[in-house]
Amino acid sequence: MKALFVSGTDTGVGKTLASAWIARHWNATYWKPAQTGTATDDGDDSGSVARLAGVPVLPEAFRFAAPESPARAAELEGRRIDPTAFVLPRAPRLVVEGAGGLLVPVTDDFLMIDLARRLDLPVLLVARSGLGTINHTLLSAEALRARGMRLLGVVMSGEPNAANRVAIERHGALPVLAELPRLGTGDLAAQLGALPLPCALRAALDELDEVAG
Ligand SMILES: Nc1ncnc2c1ncn2[C@@H]1O[C@H](COP(=O)(O)OP(=O)(O)OP(=O)(O)O)[C@@H](O)[C@H]1O
Ligand SMILES: C[C@H](N)[C@H](N)CCCCCC(=O)O
Ligand SMILES: [Mg+2]
């Protein structure tokens, strides 16, 4: 099986949209290991991907009501997350989406980046395209490199910004594999379906190592 971990420079940067886009065109299964904010309107990434991409989605390992980090949302419900519950599901191609950014707490001593490492998956980083993204993206890349983890590259989401793309590629020594433009208010599923994956992203997916699920 081939799998990747979609993380981001922050919450709300477009991980779910990018995950749906990739899953749709890569014909992949989607998994959100830990979902928070289920009591809010945008707390169901799995439902969003099912609607946007029409691909199989697997049940989360953990779901929490509060729109908080998994660690805090669990605490508010008097629950604790056991990281050993995160076991990579089997599927020919799998898109795994984190919650928030890389250093979001999952337990008192386990961060989202540790989940990507436990699953032993390469990371695709979704970043905003606008002002502020260079710092956030380079910091996220540094966090991965400090742990010797694989960073496939970056997907920039929003109005294309060539100067930010060049800065990220140059200072981060990493590829921007795709730019997901700001989609309109119309049928997002149709817009994603009509937007082929750029060659660089498609090649990165094709070159992913087989992993044992
Ligand atoms: N390129 C884009 N075009 C249009 N809307 C976008 C784009 N990127 C993100 N959005 C919108 O911004 C909001 C947040 O995006 P999304 O849910 O993908 O964030 P996320 O990174 O998955 O957040 P979370 O950390 O909660 O999982 C959504 O309403 C989404 O549709
Ligand atoms: C609720 C939100 N949509 C995400 N699911 C969780 C984001 C946690 C962010 C924590 C933080 O970085 O401060
Ligand atoms: Mg999401």
C-alpha cells in the first residue's frame, strides 16, 4: 500500500480540501485519525471528504466535541487518548489527515508530528499562499527535519503567490508540489474534480514507497 500524512502549517489552511483533491484524483481512501470540533459546523472532515471526493473514508480512531487540540478536547470529556490506538489501516492508497498543525498536542507527551512518525508516513504540508506563510512553512519543515522525518513537499492553498512560492522553495530547499487555487463558492466537489493534480504532485504520489499497513 502507499500512504501519506497530510499536515499543515496551521488549522484551517486547507488540509481537508487538499486531502479531498488528492484522494479524488489518486483514487485513495481517506482517514482522519483524530477529529475534534464535532459539536461545530466544520467538525466532520471525513464527511466533507466523502462529499467532496466520493472516496471511501475510514472511521476516526477518536472523535471529540470541542474545537480544541485532541489533548484538550479529550480532557474536556474526561477522556485520554492512547497513542497505541493509532494503527495504520490497510488500503491500496491512503490519505491520512492530521488535526491542526504539526506540533498540536494529542496527549501530554505526544504531538501530531509524533503520530505521523508512529505511522511512519511521509508528510505533505499544506500552507496558506499569502502573507505569513513563509515563516510558518519553514518552521514546520524545520520541525520535521529535526526529527529526521520525510517531507514530500508543500501544497499552497489560496490565491497563487509566486514570490512566496519561490521563498519557500529557496529557503526551505523543498518543492511546492501544487498550488490549490481559491475555489469559488459553487460546487466544490465539481471544482476539485475538474482540477487535475499537477505533474509534480502526481509524480511524488507515484514514487511513494510501499508501506506495510
Ligand atoms: N483553496 C481554497 N479555496 C477555497 N476555500 C478554501 C481553500 N482552502 C481552504 N478553504 C476553506 O477554508 C476552510 C478551512 O479549510 P479546511 O477545512 O480544509 O482546513 P483544515 O486545514 O483541514 O482544518 P483542520 O485543522 O480543522 O482540519 C474551509 O471552509 C475550506 O473550504
Ligand atoms: C478544531 C480545529 N478545526 C482542529 N480540528 C484542531 C486544531 C487544534 C489547534 C491547536 C493549536 O495549534 O492551537
Ligand atoms: Mg481538516
